[in-house]
Amino acid sequence: MISLTSYAAQTILLAGILLVFTGRKQKIDAFIGIVVAFWVIAVVYIYSRYGAEQINFYSNDQAFHWRLLNYYLPNEGIPLRLDAVLSWRYPVILPAYYISKVGLDGILLLKFSQLIYLVLIYKSGKKFLVQHNIETKYWHIVFFAGPTLIFMSSLALRDLALTFFFMTSIIGKNPSLRIIAFITTALLRPHLAAALLFGFLASMALKRIKNRLFVSTLTIATIGAYILGTYAYHFGATFKDGVPLQGPYEIFSQLKITRWGANFIGLQFLTLDETVVSASISTLFLSRLIFFDTFLIPISFLIILLLQSKWDHIRITTYFTFIFFYGLISNTDWNSSRQNIPFFVMMGLVAIVGIEARKASREELVA
């Protein structure tokens, strides 16, 4: 364990490097400046408060990453067996592992990588809005780089890397980069990549549906996507872990339908017991005052979809990826807003485009 002074110095050094690279051709973006300042304060505070135990703060996934960096990789190298490739999270772990050899803290480097991905998400989101002739406003940022993503950048997890590659798979303009992003998504969370592949296929199939049949087709396809997702989970478990193949249990139980709806309003914790959720219900409700994007984004996304008579490729892909993904995870109790972070960005961007399109239509009518 390094001293707090050394840790703080490394944190400031990394933050300074990022600011130099993001502002070398122009002045530093105000949002990036604020986020980097928050990151430095949050990361140093967490270390000063928890020390070596910071890897257990919020999520013990950080402890797994610590073991990868400090035990598994030094002793086992980089195994290419299937279980390691699919669970050792090489796209985020390996860069941190190799850079740490120059003396920087490995967990800090993982946190820094999440900050980098947050900046990339922010820049990609702004670029996407420009492509739709939308000038980014401050309230837009909440929908694709809001408080939840900012908080996650202070943790040694994989979520923001996963989110960036997920969004690039959908909105990237370069086909080669989209393929690379999809493969990276699969390495970081295989079942999300499976859901994304289904979303792509659903988009290809539904874009040819005539308008008069769209609502009925959409309803049937939604139910079908969910059912296929529940079965896909068991096929995946058989393939990955060799467990006997079996069918899903209670596909349309009241609990699963309720949890499905809770996913669209960011209240999944109300459908989980204390063995999964350690914090109190009141604490979780209060946290939603800070992380309001966890319910604002999915609700806005759903409203925009219901108001649209025709969906484009991005809307269809995002929606059906989410439905299929819920079918997959409905077989487990690990259903949280953190699991949905990759969807927040895409749902938020779709919501912004829809909101701005409706505002433009009203202005044209008034004019």
C-alpha cells in the first residue's frame, strides 16, 4: 500500500496528462475540466477514507480486478483459455497491468481508464448530436454523461469502458471500428454482446415492416425478444460452464414482469431482497435524488418511443437489445442500474433527438 501523498501525486499527474491531451488544440472543455477536478477529489478522498479497503467500496468487482493485477497475471501470465478470455476483462485489465510496471498504482490506473472512457463517451455523444443537427446544451449532457457515469469514473470497474464500446457498436460510422467495439463488448460482458447482436438482427427485420403493421408487430416482437432472452441465458450457461441444459423458470411470473417495468423507472432494488441489496430502501431512494439519470433517462426514452410512429435503426436496436438483455438477466438476481449503464447513454441520446425533433415540429407549426 502506497502513502496517501504518493497516491495523490499520481492522481494529479494522471489528471494533468488527460487535460493536456484534451486541450492541446483548443481551450479545455468546461465539462471535462469539472469532471477531471471531481475525479481527483473523489479518487483521493476514497483512498484517504478506505486505504487498501477501497477495492471493497461500492463493488467488490474492484477486489477481483486487484487480484487479477497483483496475483493472477503475475503468476499465470495471459491465459487464452475460454474462461479466462471471457472473464478476465483483458481490454481494461491488460493496459493497467502493463502501465503499472512503471511504478503507478494499478487500481488507480483502472480508475483513470474509466475517466478516459467517460471523456470519450462525452465526445462521442456530442458528435452524435451534431450529426443530427443538434447543438449540445447543458441539459443534454445529463442524458449521456450524467451523475451516474461521473460517479462510476471514480471506481476501478469496467462499466464505462463497456458503455463506450457498446455505444460505438451502435452509432459508430466506421464499420471496422464498430466490429472492434462489438468484439471488445463481448470480451467485457459476453451476454450484453449477445443481446446487442439480437438487437441488430431485430432492426434489420423490423425496418421493412409497413407502418400499419408496426404496432402489432412490435408488441409480438417484444414478447418474443424477452422469451428468447430467457432461453438464451441457459444456452449460454451450457456453452460457457458446461451445466446441463434446462429451460427458464416462470417466464411470465408477477415478479419478473414487475421487475421488467422497474427497469424502465430505475427502481429495480424494490424487487430484490436483502441478500442482493445491502443498503436500506430509504437510502436507495435518497440516492436517486443524486443519480436521477437512472430513472430520468429510461422514462424519457420510453415516452419518446411511444410518441414516435416510426422507429429508426438506432431506436429499434437499443430497444430490442434492452428487452433481450432483460430476458437474459431475469434468470438471476443481479439486476441493477449499474447493469443498465451501457443502455443509459444510448437511451439518453435517442431521447434528446426525439425531444429536439418534437420541439422543432412545434416551432414550425407556430411559425
